[in-house]
Amino acid sequence: MEKVREAANTSELLVEKRGAVAILTLHRPQVLNALSDSLLREVTSEMEQLDQDPGVRVMVLTGGDKVFAAGADIKGMAEASSAQMQISDRLANWERIRKISKPIIAAVSGYALGGGCELAMSCDLIVASEKAVFGQPEILIGVMPGAGGTQRLTRAIGKYRAMEFILTGSRFTAQQGMEWGLINRVVPPELLMEEAMALAEEIASKPPLAVRLAKEAVSWAQDVELGEGLLKERQHFYKLFDTEDQKEGMRAFLEKRKPNFKGK
């Protein structure tokens, strides 16, 4: 296990590697991991570096045992004008996260509200503790979700549920989120990281090229109409027949042995 280190020479993000899994931990406990511009830049920069690291196959993003992220850092936005918000382009980091090619698992406990909920939904899978609470309360402070909340929540739980939570600012539990299709697994708080790591390690054991292309194809299913999504899926399927992992996987199946995937 590689020792925990601080990303970008600050203490707001901690990074640890366990085998082929990288764990990124938001670390602003004094403000419930509020997502400042600087923290989001660190998260995205670190993810981009890990995306290029051949030793990393899966990332786990967490906020620790007590809180994932209670929202955006409102202090930095309270007096901003529309023009200032557009010029600063503070939402550009979210697009960078969307372009990460390796799977990202959100391990959520405590509050995941506003930007915190959007950050969890920007990941590819969500493992939540029984104490996790989700919501998009931006309406309560005079705005609306701006980092994907209206789009991702609607796609995950449906128009009518999403409309209620976004227009009222109310919250929902991890169990509700799982029942509605937003969350993969709900576990006791003390088992959160164990469960997230088990899922990450299972995915990391699979052929990495196939995993990355499959992630892209599944993401396309939400972003484009069916015909485009099917075309992308078919193209990626054919591409994988030029990989060593495809040959190894199918030979291992025929030879009744465990495959040795190398990401080639």
C-alpha cells in the first residue's frame, strides 16, 4: 500500500494507492468538505494524472466517515455577478471529470448535498453508507443546480422525483436512492470503504481496455439518442478484438483457467 500523500502540496485532498486502486479523500473537515474552486481543481488534476498512470485501474472518491461534501463553497460565490461567474468558468472542472476514462466509485457517507451530490453523480458508481443523505438544495439559496444536478438526477431517478427534490430543495436517503436507481449499494458506515474497495478491486481485475471502452459506451447511453449509442457500442466492441486482453480472455475461457489481463 502506497503511503497517503497530499495532492498539489495542500492538505485539502489526500491520495492513497492500494494495488491498482487509487483512493482520493476530500479533506476540508472544518467546512464539511465544501467544494471550493481550489479543491475542485485539485480533484480534477489528480484524477487526470491517475488516468494516465498505468498502475491505476480504478479510482475511489470519498469524503471520509462523517461527510462526503455538504455543497459548494458559497462564500466564494455570494457576491458574484453572472458575468463574473461565466468569466471565471468555475464549472469547467466538472467537464474535466466527465472526461476521465477510468471508472470512478463514489464512497459516500453523511451529507452529499448540492455540489456534493453532483460530484457523487459525476462518478460512475455510488456506494453509500446508511447515514448518507443526498439532495440538491440550491433552490433554497436563490439558484439551481449548475454542475449537472438537473440532468444526472433526472436521468437516474426520473423526471417527477427529480423535479420535486430540485424545486423544493428537500433531501433523500441512501436507501431511497438505491431503490430509485441512483445508488449501487448501501452498507453500514463502518463497512463503507471495505465495500467500495471490494467493488473497485473486482473491476480492477477485469481487462482495463475493455473496462474503459465499456464505461464510455455506457456513458453514451445517457448522453445521446439510441442509434448513436448503439453505433458507439458496436465500434468499441470491434476495437477490442485487436487487443491482447481479448485473445487472452477468450483463450483462458476455452482452456478453463483464470485470465491474466495486461491492459494491452
